[in-house]
Amino acid sequence: MSTVEVRAFAKLHLLFKERKWHNPVIMPLPKPMSADELRCKLNLSSEDVEAVFINHKVSPLTTILHGGERVAFVPPGIPSIHRYWLGFYNEEKS
């Protein structure tokens, strides 16, 4: 069975701590699934996830994971200059 390494930042990191999960947490991936399906499997609300990094690149939540990826979920609220540097700056949301 494949796995993915999942990291959480800011308030999501605190949620991982509340749940007594490691950061990163290694999640089994019994079949290919989208990053959004993984978000659901982790019981993270869509309102709590603004961006996802897959293998260090901002990616759509529709990206299919096959195993071996490094996934990081980022919540809303990251200051604007960091949003730009990280690659998920969106003028409509800023």
C-alpha cells in the first residue's frame, strides 16, 4: 500500500496537535485520490484549507495523488507578501 506524507501549517498544525497526530503524518493511500479527497479523509473542512502544496509546489486540490507525494495543507490567513512568495496569491481573495 502506498503512503503520502502530510504536513499542516498555522492553525492546521494546532489541529494536528489536538488530534495527537505527528506533523508530518504518514497516511496510507489505498488507491489514487485527489488532494481534496485526502483533505476529506483527514476531516479538514474546506474553509480551513486555502492552498495545498504537493512536492513543494502549489497545486490544485483536484491533483491526483498516487503515493510517495509530500502534501502540505495551508489555512487561510497567511499574510499577503508570504502568499505571493509561496505562489498562491490571488488578487480577488486578497
